Amino acid sequence: MTTLASRGVLDAAQVAAADRFRTLYEAIGGKGAGAIDYGREHVDGGKAREPITERQITAGKELARCRALLGMRIYGLVSAVAGQGYALHEVVGNDKRARLTAADMLRMGLDDLAAMWKLATRR
């Protein structure tokens, strides 16, 4: 994401939307809430770990809104690039046309997220 921003491929609103998406994605634990070991003993009167925190629930709901807005294909691309930090060539391969198309789709998805979160700059 940083490379795309530094090359001028993304504008400030798109970068802000990508950063917010990444924050939400990381809040749910990357690919989802991690496994919980319910068999683990609690020592020193420690409380049982809450399976899912309120922050994770809120992030999950917000990511569901993102998925509903973007559709599965663009959501998958935004998740891979903004959420997981993959480069475009790692997601779509080395074909130049595929990379350019993916970059266009990524920008469109980030524009939609920026508008939803009211991060869009006036044009």
C-alpha cells in the first residue's frame, strides 16, 4: 500500500480508507479471530479469556458492511492488498494488464470505502 501511495497511484482519501480497512482487518486478528484453547487452565484466579472482544465484533460488522458494498471480488482484492499487505503482483501475477486492471479495481474499491466513511476529498 505504501508503494502505491508513494508512486502517486492512490490519493489521500484512498490511503486513509486503506489504513482504516487495515485497522479493522487487524482488529479481528487478520484472517479472523484466533482459535481459543478452552482446555487451558487459568492460574492465580485469572479470568477466562473472552472469546471475542467488543472491538472484534464492531470490526467484524464494519468489515461486513465493506463486503456488502464492494462485493466479494473487490473485497477480496482490498483484503489482500490493504488488509494482508500483499503487493498487486503477488495477488494477480506478473501480467501487466492484470496488474493495471487490479490497480483500477483497487482504486475503485477504496474510493467506495472512502465515500462510505466520509473520507473522500471533494473533486
